Amino acid sequence: MNTDSFVESTETLKKTVPLMMKHKVPITPTNYALWYTYTKQQTPELNLAIDHGIAELGLCTPTLCESLYQKHLANQTEQDVRQVKQSLTAMVQELSHTMMDALSDTEIFQGVLTKSFDQLETAEQNGLSLDDTMKLVRDLIRESRQIQASTGTFKGQLSSAKDEITTLREALAESQKEANEDALTGILNRRAFDRDFQHYIESNTPLSFILLDIDKFKDFNDKFGHLMGDQVLKTIARRLKENCRDYAQAYRFGGEEFAIILPHKMKASARQQAETFRRAFERISVIDKKTGQRVNSITASFGVAEKQPNESGECLIDRADTFMNQAKQLGRNRVLPLN
């Protein structure tokens, strides 16, 4: 763009802005750079991607604009800073969860110590058999090893992360743009969802919506720890990305909830897609690094809703949420409505 003459730039501007307005694209610096390049026809691959997206969706969503900008126009520095921000967020989150698990293990160990000392005092007063006394000792040794492993993991992470956190924070200061990706799972976050969803609603685009919640995720975290829970969230997100087709887009909606927008899809097609996700989740298998135990009991409950004429976005989400909660009440690991 810097090599263009003033006249050429002005003529391109006259074409670019109306084109963005036609497709309801917000006139931000990155969007303008994207559509300026499109108007100039400087990058054939970019023009093909935009044309195909508009042909399929009828519009160019904020997420599509952002992804095309990052792929075709963003320089290496922008991409590096973006990755730095995501890496820092993910690292802080992982350290936080490790600390929570270590504290939880410490509290459990403290309880074991108290109970064991009480039993040893009883043994001193009333006498215990050799077998009973050895059992107490074995229990203490086992619990001690577990707490040692937990605190050792946290100490090691803190040590290895210290220098990296400093570097990442310095690089992070160079970026003021909020990321659209969820740092933990790598899929689009709630901010990206809100922008895309509003864009679809305002343009009155036909769509269906899927809302899903991982079954008994709190119990899973309590049993296996937050790091194991994080691994499940990452795996769920990866399966969603692998199974999204025809411009369907997955987002981390919040906590253990995920959302999928399916533009130009009717409810029957969305239900079929939700069933595909549900079966994919049933095949998930993760390993607890502490115990080596393989966990295969990952399921989710789904609510599906198709946008009705003149229906607000809030009502659409609320209908999907109602079906999802009903699926949980009926036994979980299912898709509602049935038809």
C-alpha cells in the first residue's frame, strides 16, 4: 500500500469502504487493510478465501476477517506478539491450577497426618497389633510420596517458568489487541463468539446453535485435579475443531461449556452434528500423569436450537440452554430436542 500513488490510493478507498459497508464489515485498521488488499487484488489466495466465505455465509464475520488478516497480511512481529500473549495466559493458568492441586493435596495430607497421629496415640494407650501399626506406616509413606510429587511438580514449574514469564511479560506490553483465541484450549473464546453471533443476528442470517456442557466436570476436577481437567478441555476443543464442517465454528463459551454456530443449517442438520460431537467425546481417553490411570468416562450434554424469524439472540441461546439442562436431568450424554 505504501507504493501506491495518492490518486491510486484515493480510488481504492472509494471502492473499499462501500464494499465493507455492503458486507457489514466494521471499518477497523486491520479490516481496512484486509479489504484494501482485496480491492487491489494483490493477493489471489486472499480474494478466493473472501469470495468463498461470502458465497457460503452471505457475509464476512469478524472471526473470518481476523483469521484471513493473520494468515495473509500480518507480519511476523504481529504473529509473534499474538502467540506470546496466548503463551503467557496459558502458563499463568497452568501454574495456578498446579498450585491449587498442590494445596489440595497438602490439605489431604494434613488430614491423614492428624488421623494417623491420633491412631498412634491410641496404639500407645491401648496397644495395636504389629500388622495394624505397619498399615499406618505404609499409609503415611504412600501419602508422603504423593505430596512430595505434587509439590515437586509445582516447584519445578515455578523454576522453569521464572525467566520465561519475565520475557513474555515484556513482549506482551507491545500488544494492545485482545486475542480471539482461548489461551487454554486454542479455540475461539467468548469474546469472538459475542462478536460473530451478534454479526449473524444483525444480518438476519439463518443459523442453528449448539450449546454443550461436559458432564460432572466439577466432580472430575475434584477427583483427578485441575491439570487433568485442563487436559480434558483441550481434548474436547480439539475434537470440536476436527468435526466442524461448512463454516460451523466452535467457541469456548465459559468454563466447561462450549458453543457451536452453524450458519445456514436447519435444526435436523445441527442435531446430526451434535450427535457426531457426542460420539467423538465418548471415545476420548486421557491419562492421569500422577497415577498412570486411564480415564475413559468423558461425556457431554447438548442443547440444539434453530433461529426463528425475528427471534433475538438471547432467546436463541436461552432455548439451547434449556434443552441442554433437560439433557442433563434426563441422564446426561444426550442431545435434545429429539426431533
